[in-house]
Amino acid sequence: MDWQAWHRDYDDPESPVSQRLAEVRTRLATLLGAVRGRPRLLNLCAGDARDTVPVLAALAGAGRRVDACAVELDAELAGAARRSAEAAGVTLDVRTADAADPATYADRLPVDVLMLVGVLGNVSDADGGTTIRAAASMLVPGGAVLWSRSDRFRSEPGHDYADPAAWVRDRFEAQGFETTAYVVPAQGHWRLGVARLATPSPAPLPDRLFTFVR
Ligand SMILES: C[S@@+](CC[C@H](N)C(=O)[O-])C[C@H]1O[C@@H](n2cnc3c(N)ncnc32)[C@H](O)[C@@H]1O
């Protein structure tokens, strides 16, 4: 998969992914704004972090700083994320690295907000389950995950849900998360969820969370 080409869909402000982007930014701003003290944010498979940088900039304009880290494997996209953070005058620790390996960002954990946007639809259901279980070990008490999943299947399903996003939502709930938002657009295949966790899991993180299937 050419993820740089995938990002070009953002050039069309009417595209489904642009509409999702607007929703992600709004939800992220609300989540970070609600944290008491300095929020800690981790964005896995962050792409060029266009969902994060403007939110950090708006918060900085209101006098609020965020300890933010973005992990992206593609060097070009990671470079774009670094450049846009610099241009916006915000601090974003961009790591060009494998987000499937928790050792990459162990020093950043636990966080108030974990972003898994554009991740769970690109991995097998088994890896999705592993990642969701791991998310429960990556948050502070009361922390939240902002996640997305399309309603399409990219690999052989490991369940009988008609909509795999509903399966993801229910997997978070099975790990003790409370779904506080589940956005289904009038048109378009994306779904966006916000899930909050009162009590994090003490389970150690696995060595690997996922492998992209495309
Ligand atoms: C669907 S895009 C989502 C990008 C961004 N989160 C967004 O929503 O705009 C998936 C991203 O995951 C990145 N990626 C794939 N495998 C990865 C891995 N193992 N570690 C870090 N990033 C990865 C790709 O390079 C791509 O930028």
C-alpha cells in the first residue's frame, strides 16, 4: 500500500477521509481539553499527523501545552509531520518507527489519549484484538482511545458481525472501556469511536501489536 498516495484523498475536502478528519480533530480537541494538567498524547500510525498538529496549535493558542508523540513508519510522512509541527510552532515528538513494537514508545506511556486512527481496519481481527487489549495497558486511569474502523473487511473476518466497526467497539467494551462516542456518518464507510477506561489493565504489553495486511 502506498500510504503517501492514500494521504492525497485529504486534498479533496469533500472526501470521506476529509470528513473523518474533521470529526477526529473535534473529538481530539475535546479529549485533550478535558484533561486536568498537561495531557499526554500518543498517536500510533500517525501518517503526516494532520489530525493532531492543528489541535495542538489551537490548544497552545489557549495557553495549553500537550506532551505529544506520533509514531509513523513511513519516513516521508513522518518528515511531513515534523515539518508541519514546526511550521505550527508546536512540539510533537515524531518517531519514524514501527508502532507495532511498544518498545518504540514505552517511555511515553501511560497516556491520557491514545489515537488508533486508520489502524484497526488494516490489521487482522486477531491483531485488532491484541491491539485493543494492549490499549487497556497504555492509558492512565480515565484515559481514552480515539479509534477508527471502516465498515469494510480487508481480511478474512474472525467474527460474524456485519459491521466490523461494531465488533471493534464491542471489543473495547469487553476490555472494560466505556464507549462515549460512536460516530456513523450519513454517507461513507468510516466509523469513529471514543472509548474511555476507568481502570487500566495491569497486563504487560506484548512484544508486537499488529502487522498491516495491506
Ligand atoms: C490509513 S493511514 C492513517 C494515517 C493517519 N492516522 C490518518 O488517519 O490520517 C495508516 C498509516 O499507518 C502507517 N503504518 C503502517 N504500518 C505501520 C507501522 N507498523 N508502524 C507505524 N506506522 C505504520 C502508514 O505508513 C500510514 O501512514
